[in-house]
Amino acid sequence: MKKKWFSALMAVSMVVFLAGCGGSSKESDGKSSVLNAGAGDQATELSYWTFVELHGQHFEKMLEKWNAASPDRQIKLNVTVMPYDDMHNKLSIAVQTGVGAPDIADIELGKFPDFLAGTPQLEPLNDVAEPYKGTVVQSQLDLYSKDGNIYGLSTHVGATVAFYNTEILEQAGVDYKSIATWDDFKKAGIQVYEKTGKFMGTADTSATWQSALLLAQQGADFTDEAGNPKVNSPELVKGLGILKDLQESNVISTIAGGQPDTEEAYGEFNSGNYAAAFMPLWQMSRYTNYMADLSGKIAIAPLPVIEKGLPRSYGGGGTGTVVTKTAKDVQLAKDFIAYAKLSLDANIEIWNTLGFDPINMSVWDMEEVTHNPDNQFVKYFVNNPFEVLNEIKDEIKLIKSTSASPTINNVLCTVTLNEIFEDGKDVQKALDEAQAQIEQELK
């Protein structure tokens, strides 16, 4: 079985995930901090930009290990956490002008095609990735590649799952394990609303997580085989129609922040106003860090599907860590991020620190790691995440990211989804208008 699912994922070539539209997680105002991690006076200081503060925590742990093992190549890391849009905009200007770029940076998947346009101003990482080929999922190396060159190193698989608040469900007499289809979800949601006055889930307006998972279930995508947009496809019309019906039945509702992975939404979930979220597995770290009141109440399960037998997950989101052309010590930066992102030790830490599903899937079978009773995620959630992951590992579908993806994301998230779920616009009409707008902007 292991060979079956590993080979299936390894065989995926140049197929990538479409990430959510908005910025992710808790964002800072751009303040920096220097991580010494035991480095001596002769250490090289490298700068690192990210839009997720939790990524800095992982790099700090890996930096301590690196410095302990590499006395002659020690590093101090100057970490700057900025809001999603600010960071990507500043990074884009810096790499284009060759002025002011950090040595190392995180680039979110939805933005990555912009940085690969023309001649990428990023360092190829083939040499440092080569030793890990065969141990990490090949599609995760292909994820941030162009013309045979790897430009970014991935952080996770991003298997999308359902997160259920069992306390709310129990109050309504609902068993989350009985939810297999969207019809089941609707029935449960109506019961939850009638018994508790709370919504089962969210109608997302600032991210395409839900749109993507409903497309993936139908074997469809936001673009055609050539990478051209097709957002008014019958599959997306059907998918958003399912969500609109759920909204009209008081099963789901729009949420502050527009999607579950925002600071405003964390408060809504923490207060128990929503009983479910459909998010990639990395959302676990948002629960443990920002929704402490829900500890011991959240269960993880496969996604509902349109009909039984359809795939119950897709890979959502992603972040590629890059080295810029202007890095002060290119090889040192490359060697360090490969160690921090691809090594077995790194993948164990990615699970322990971030709660991400590691791209080195051998970790998935390391029960001493995945079922460690002292692990914060094992302690927080009702059931063990890897029991669900191993159940759905053959069903994790992929959504492409192309040069059209940033435009598609922007239109859907700033206009279309708001029209559908806030203004009540007809789904087909809204998507037809989105298709026309996207085509016009791409000309």
C-alpha cells in the first residue's frame, strides 16, 4: 500500500496546488528579530522574510541544530514577518530591481508564478535538493519549478480535511463520523442550527479553499490543460451552487475575515460560533496557537463529498522557501534551507512545531513521532491527525497553479465570492462575469 500511494504522488509532474486568495494566519507589522541560535561571533547573518510567524519558529529550531552541527558555517538569521500582501509586493520590487531583497524568503504558492515570469531572479536549488530526491514527494519539488530548475522548497503536502467542534455537535445530537456527503453535512447543519442557533460552517469570500476542494472532487480545475482560466465551468457552478444552498438553509454563513484562516475568524471559532471548517491540515497550528479554548473539542475527519466514492481531499496552499540572486552567501543560504525544509529531521520538526503534514511521507508511518503523547497537536485534537491522513492518502488531489492563477484568485476573492455569498448574486451569472473579467485582465 505504501508504494502505491507514494508512487502515485511521485508521478505527478508539474502539477501544483492553488492556494487561498488572502493572506494567511496571524500577521505582524513587519518587525524584525535576529536569531542567534548559539552562533558565534564569526557567524554569517542572513536575512529571511516570511508572512507566517510560525515559520520563523521552525527555522529557529532548525538553526539551532544547524549551528550545533556546522561550527565552521554558523548562521544568524534576521527574521522579518510582514503582512501577506506587503511582503510579496516588497519582495517583487526588490528582486526585480536587485536592491533590498532578503537572502531567503517565503513565497506563497498563489504568488509564486509571478516570481517565475521571465528569467527568475531566484537561485536554482537543484544541487541542494538532489540528495533528497526519492525521500520527499517529487511533486513537491516540481511544485516550485520552471524549465527543469527548482526555485523553492516546499513545507507540506497540505491535505485538506474537516475540522469539527464536537462540543457543538454533541449539543445538537450530531455525530461527525456520520457525515460522508454534502447531503449529510446539510442535514447535520440544519439540526445544529435548529438546536443551537449556530452555523455548521463558513461561506468563504476571501479564499478559494472551498471552491478548490469542490472542483477537485469532480476532477476539475480553475484552468484548462493549457493553463487558461475556466472559472465558469459546470463543475464550479455546481460546487458553488452546493455552498449557496447550504447558506440559504442556514447551514453555513459568511465569517469575519472572509475565511477560517484569519485573525478575525480565529475569534469566531474560539467563541464557538461555527462548528466546522474545511482547511488544509496546516490549520492545526492555527488552532493550537490562536484557539486555545477549543482544545480537546476539535475532531479531524475526511471532507464531505458530492457522492460517495469521490476523492475526499486535495492539497491546499503551499509556501516555497527561496534564495534570491543577491544573497550575500548563496551556497550557505541554499544549504541551510535544504536542511531546514527537506531533511528527515526537518520534516519531523515541521510536524512537531507547525503541525504540517510532512512532504517526507516516511514520517507518516513513524508512530513514535505521529502518536507521541507529549506532542501539542496529539494532545489538542480529539483524534490523531495521522489516522485520517493515512485513510485519505490515496485521495489527495491536486489543483494547478499557473500564470493565470494570481488573476483568478484576485477576481474570485475580491469580487465574485462576495457577490455570491454577500449580495445573493446568481452563481452562473457571477462566474460568467468573472470569466470575462479575468480574460480581459490577462490580455
